[in-house]
Amino acid sequence: MTNITPSKPIQDLLDRASGLDQKEGDTRLKAVVRDLLEQVFHIIERHDLTEDEVWGAVSFLGKGAEEYGLMMPGVGIEHFMDLVLDARDEEAGMGGGTPRTIEGPLYVEGAPLSEGSATMSDNEDEGERLIITGVVKNEAGDPLPGAVVDVWHADTRGFYSHFDPTEQNAPFNNRRKIRVGDDGRFEITTIMPSGYACPPGGSTDTLMTLLGRHAARPAHVHFFADAEGYRHLTTQINIADDPLVNDDFAFGTRDGLAPEITREDGVAKIRFDLELVSSTKGSGERSHRERLTA
Ligand code: MBD
Ligand code: FE
């Protein structure tokens, strides 16, 4: 193993490559780019990477670009961001509420809005009927009238509308927004989703295979929750009896996010309350990541 990265010529190279010797440019970005480049240099040396490996990595990252939305959760960065945000909230004395967890890449802006309750399914889907009820409330347990929950999930094959390789999902099938009334309650009538598997042979699937991992998620239902004066919440419930519930390739399962399922007359029922934290106690609005709008 060589170790030239700490040497003066390479440290000078890093300074120049990241524009530290230039007046123009973005100071914060320069600092980040310098650290990033130094890590890359260090990794190349530490693992004795060959030219072919370096260019192979460039090619992989280039071809994989359209799957970065899957790669980020797959390698744990999206979950890590949740843990960082948790730690920042905690540090500021602003912890609590329903745990956040990853959004994933499959949200679509523009779902139909209804009051209090919604039937999610537009497609005929021969699956188990599922009813999810809950209350949007604050830390004191008071309901939050006017709060909006935005819900999305896969169909019984694990496919989402707008991302369905078979194109059988109607636009906004299994995507709804619900505005809650004075009691804070929402009721979702839908069909039990299946877990999600990354496109076979795609970049993420390939990377996971090379890491000796699988590329699948347990069945889950995504939520955004927003109320005036409260911190935005991005979360999910994972279906507790899915075999992958604690083996999610995207690390989305967290304590408190796999609520009990009860079954009555062939209908599965889940109770899931969304507890929001006062935004005078927190940073968070929803991230401005790129999203599909339809
Ligand atoms: C999903 O449905 C998802 O929620 C995540 C995080 C990654 C891939 C597919
Ligand atoms: Fe998902």
C-alpha cells in the first residue's frame, strides 16, 4: 500500500482541485469537495485500486445514475440521514413524536385529496382488504384538525403507480391525501401491499448481489404528515408479518413502525397514530429532493 495522500504535493493538489486557492466559488462546497476528494484518494491507496477498478467504478456510477434513488437507501445513506436528523433534533432538545423513516424514490406529487377517509385502490387487485386507521395528534395527545396525511404504497405485486414496469397501475392507484377533521382521525381502505424488489439486473440489484445482500423490502405503507405549526413527518409502517420486516435492504424498519395487525372477517386492520412535534421545536420541513409530479 502506498501512502502519498498526506504528503505536501498531494495536499496542495487537493487544495487546488477544490478551488481553495481561488477567490471565486462557494466556500462551503469547496470544503466539502476537498474532504470528498481526500477520502477518494485515501481509498484508492488503502485498497491498492487499479486503474481498471477506478474507471470501472466511474462507469458503474454513471450507468447507475438513474437508480440513485434506490442506491441511496440500499447502501444505508438515506437511513443514516434519518439518524443524523434524529441526533440533531435530540441535540436541540426537539426529539420525540412518531419516528421518521426513509421516503424512498417512489413518491409522486399530485394525489387526490379527500376529507377524513379514502379508498386507495383504483385498480382491481385481488388482495387482502386492509383498513388503516389513526389519529394525527401532538405530543400532548391532542388531535390536529386540518392536518394532511399523504399515503402511498405498492400493489399486490410490489409495483407502484407511475413506476410499474407492467403499466397496469392506473395513475395514482394507491396514492391519496387525506385532510383530517376536528377529531384528527383518518381511515384508509385499501388492499394489502406486497414487498418491493429492485429491478432485477439493475445497478442496485447488481451492487447488492456483489455485496452478498438481497435487494428487497418488506411490504410497507408510506406516510407524509403535515400540520400547521408542526414539524413535517416522513415515515412508513412495515407489515409486521412480512418475513423481511426486520431484513429490509433499505433499512426502513424502526421501533414503533411495525404496528400489530388484527384480522376480522377476512379484513386486516392496523391502527397507526401519527404524533407530530411542534415546529417551534424543530427544523424540519419536507426535504426538497427531486420528485415526480403528475
Ligand atoms: C421502495 O418502495 C421504497 O420505499 C424504498 C425506500 C426503496 C425502494 C422501493
Ligand atoms: Fe416504498
